[in-house]
Amino acid sequence: TIRLDQTKPFVAYVRGNVLNPGGYELSTDTSTNQGFFSQDLSMLQMQRKSPLLSNLLVASGGAKFDSDFEHVKIKNSLTNEEFNVNLLEFLDSGDANQDVYLMAGDVVYVPKLATPLAVTEESYRKYVTSTFSPKFVPIKVFGYVNAPGIVKLDSSSSITINSAIMGAGGYLADAAYAPKKVYISRADASGKLVTKAINPMSNDIMVMPNDIVYVPEKPRPLIGKAFEAINKVIMPANTFANSYNNWALMFNPTRYQVIGK
């Protein structure tokens, strides 16, 4: 009598538009009791290693947002069989047939779209809610904010342009109201930045990895600019006058004494 005690793991490979391409060891144990309804974190980790296409993408750190998920290719190096998988159908309708079980020696290739501009908001929304999208979305925020620089947004929560601005510390303290125009730049296929203006108060669009958000200085009325210019002229004179009076009081303490008192 022969009893199967444990199945042998195997190695599958992933190439293309993923964060960490390479070979990964996957478990061939697909029993339903592996990790389900268990509080044991090690068992849950084993479940993640089952030989599913989505688990291989998770192991590689996730697929990048500008991947062509409709044409993911799988090729077995032993049999030379090759077929196409549409992961968008898996994300859209939950078609489990698209999340296939892999075999030893399989090579998964994730192609890249011609340009990030080809990513639609609908497909991107499905992507960020999947298990094989990276956890954090890096956004560069510059301009009229408190902490300009790179902001990492959690993909499991809000990843909109207003979230990016809040992640950069929000608008500067002297901003009485949010600007009606914020610029967002995204690279095309040639690497050239394509910029468009967005009103964040009426159109809180989703941001994508490596987007550049620029918040311009809020427009000020002419009277405000006039008072600021006058203040720049008067302030040095006031400073000099105060310094002169302080020094004069040191040598003549009765300088401001009222006569007769």
C-alpha cells in the first residue's frame, strides 16, 4: 500500500512587466484544507504558494499597472505548449478558468502596454483591487504643499489626486481655499510627460504609479498683492526705527518721560 504523504514542490518562472522577475518554488498541494479556516499564519502562507498563476504574480512582487493583462502568455519548457490568459476577465467576472494551475517549468510572460496612457480608469480600478498589484502606489507631489516629494499611497484605500495632496501634508497654511486647477503629468511611450489640468474639487481622479502632481500657488487678489508689496517696504523701516529707539533708551532712560511727571 502506498500513501501520498507530501507532494513535491516545483519551480515556475515569470518574466516581463513584474516587479521581481525570476523563478519561484510553488507547492503542488491543492487540498482544500490547506490554510482555510486556520489561524496558523504558516498554513496561510503555504496556501499562497499553491501553483496558481495569481500566486506566482504575488510571489514576484506583483505585476505593474501598465501590463497588458489581456495577453498574458504561459509556455511550458518541457512540452513547448503555449497559450494565452486574459486576467482582465478574471478580475472582471471572477472567471477562475483564467487563473490557471501551473506546471513544472512553466514560464509566464507578462507583456507591457505601449504606453501608460493606454491604461483605462476602469481596468486600473480592477487592477488595484487584485492580489497581484503592489501594496503601495508612489506619487510625486510638488508645488504649494507642506511636504513636497514622493508620497506612497496604500492601494487598499483611496488613491486619488486629493489623497496624494493630503499625503504631501495638504495645502500650505496660507491657502484660504483649495486651488481650482492642479496639474498631473504622466509619461507616454517615448518617456515624454503629458500634462493635463484637473479641478480637484470637482474631479477627484485616480492617480497611477509615478504620476507627477503639481499644485500651483493659489491666485491672490490685486489688493492682497499691493498690501504685501507695501509691507515689504515698511517692514525694514520699522525694524530700523525699533532698533534705534531701543539703543536710545539705553543711554537716555527718560527719553519718553512725560514733562511735569
